[in-house]
Amino acid sequence: MFSKVKQLFTKRKNKSKNGYQITESVSIKDLTGKRIVLEIKKNGNNTMLLIRDKDDTSAIFTLDPEIALLLNVLLQSYSLHEVFPDLDEEKGE
């Protein structure tokens, strides 16, 4: 009897199905007027960056911090020089 009453009053945490919680979110419009949403999700020590369409709940891209850093370098090179850097290792001359 006591266990049934305890189940009624036990606090339950609202977790997403994979356990990650959104900590920050920002949205921007692209040139076509489509809303792009960037979300940071965390679960303990794990963090991921989700890039998705505002109207679609599924992620288009899911990036860990290392891949997000690489994307940052590529985008910075594009914004400054309108080219991507050569990611191949230096070639011996």
C-alpha cells in the first residue's frame, strides 16, 4: 500500500528521449528567408551542437565540440578570404 502511494508522489525529471537538455538556442535567417536554429545540448560531460530547420524538429547536423571547431575554422576562412583552407597535411617540396 505504501509503495503505491509513494509512486504517486515520486518526483520525475522531464528528460528528452536521449537524455540531452537544451542549454542554449539561437536562430538566424538565411538568404532565402528560412529560419536556421542552432542549439547546444548537454548531458553531463557530453555536449553537442545541433543545426536544424525551425520547422523541422529533427537535426540536420549534429556536431561534437571538435567538429564544431573545424567548422568554425572553415567558416572563418570563408568569411575572410572566400575560400576554404587546405586541410591536407603539408606536402613536402
